[in-house]
Amino acid sequence: MKIAIASLNQAWEDKKANMVLCESFIKNASIEFADLIIFPEMTLTGFSAINTDLSEDTSKSETLEWFSNISKKYGIDIIFGALLHGEKITTPSNMLCVSNSSGIVKPLYSKIHLFSPSGEDGYLSSGNKIVTHRIGDITFGFAICYDLRFPEIFSAMAGTCEAIVVIANWPSSRINHWNILLRARAIETGSAIFGVNRSGIDGNSIKYGNNSSMLVMPSGEVKDAIFLSGNLGIYEIDKQQLKDCYNNFPTIQDKRYDLYRNILKEKVDVQK
């Protein structure tokens, strides 16, 4: 399976401009016969969680309709981020969505851990479900940005999927954490991890790295792209290869989930 990663330099709060940028990446990925392309968090707006006017009603979303049409036009599956709300529940959620080559689009995963340092938790509704989804012959798990710092949800996904996608707007000032945590999550889950980050500078003058998106194999190795042009990289993964990596050192079988649940309930017994 060929998977493209687009480190989009997002135009701040400008959906039309970002549609143009996204289509150029999608066109190039399709020329290279990619099956799937992944974009960063809040793809068409940048990370502007405080501006809830950017949120769209899921039932009549311009963003969802556009990605549906563009997926069908280029015959490619797309993972993207969007700020969405329901018809009656107007508090937005930071969502990860999937559109397939037939034009079927689904908002699948709502960000569980909202980024309190920026006030995201004061404006958005947090998710409460871990989600996996099959694309081609590979089952993917999902996370968004700040989620990466919380190993519990990755531990819960371990063994249920071959790959995990983390879409993000992760700043350069903390990029060392991003690099380390992506590798750690791959090693501890036995899954391939796609970390897809934006590039450039956002509307709050926050800087992002141009080369921070990556694919990390279950071994912790950062995999080289088979095609790389600017901020577009294409990687090839094989389900059997991922299974072999997992089976070579399957630590998941030794996890003690029952004990962990009890520890969380009882907290820590501090011996004095």
C-alpha cells in the first residue's frame, strides 16, 4: 500500500486557499499512484480552536463535501482534520475524517485530549472513544496532536490495528518531544506510526518544522520515503511486513490490562 504524507503549510483560517494547496498535493500523490494521502490537523484552517466560527455542521459541511468530491476526482483515499459540530450539539469537536475514492466521507475520531495550554478545552468538546478503521487491507487507529502525550489510548489500540495515524499542528519549539514520542508509541504498540505535522508559520506566529512528518516502523526505525518532493513524501507499507514486525517481539501479549485498571481505580499505594 502506498501512503502519502502532506506536510501542508496551512493558510491561516482560509479554507479556499487550503483547498487549492490540498488539491496540488492530492494530484501529485495520485500521479505517483498513492492509495491514501494524509493531511495535518484542522487541515483547511490551521489550529484555530478558539475561533469556533470556523466549525461546520456535519450534515451540511462544505469541508466534508469538498473532500468527498476530490477523493472521487483523483481516485484516492484521504485522511484529514476538521472542526465540526452536530445540528443540535453546537459545541465543535476537533475531528479526524476519512474520505474514500468512491466519495464516501466519514468524521471518525474526535480528539480525546484537548490542548489545555492553548485553551482548546474551553472551546471544544472532547471525544471519548478510541476508533479503528480499515483502509485497503490495513486497519488504522487514530490520534490527534496532544493525544500523542498520553500512552494509555495507544496501549488500548495495541494489537487491534497494524498502523496508527497521528495528525498534528506540533510546533518546532517542542519538536524533540514529537520525534521521541512517535518512536516510543511505535515501539510500545508494535504498530507503524504515521506522524503528519504541518509546516510553516501559523496566524499566531508559531513556527513549525518543514521535515517533521514521518513514518516510524514498529522497531522504532524512521522509514525512508520511496518518493519525496518538497513537503510531500510517499511511503510503501505491507501488511505482512507489519505483522512480522509485531510477531518478532509481541510485548502486547504480556500486558496486564486487568492490573492496570485496578491501579487506576486505587491510584498508587505510597509506602512510607
